[in-house]
Amino acid sequence: YSTPVEEKEEVDIPGAEKKYSEGLVLYAQGKLFDAVKKWEVAVRMNPGNEKVTRALEKAKKELQLQKR
């Protein structure tokens, strides 16, 4: 009988920055949905990154407004 080992999230700062930058390009092109997808990955790679979190929240709000 063994206890499940907790999976530790690996923080990948360079990878998260790359996804953030890719998201910025998509966002600038008006591709909100694609930008949100990139930023969601970036947040998972580096949960402590405030600028990515803020950008993601802003883009999600804009997407909600577009759907009305």
C-alpha cells in the first residue's frame, strides 16, 4: 500500500515568457481566443507571473463582451 505522490508543478519561466510574448502578438492581431489559450499555458508554467495573469483576465473579459 503506497500513498500517492504529489505532483510538483515545474515552474518554467523562460517557457512562460515565450508563451506570454506569443499571446501578445495574437492579442495585437485581434485574435483574443488564441491569445487567451497561450496565456493560460503561460500561467500554468509560471503561476506567480502577475503580468500574464492580468493580461489573461483582461482578454477573457474582452472575449465575454464580444459574445454579447
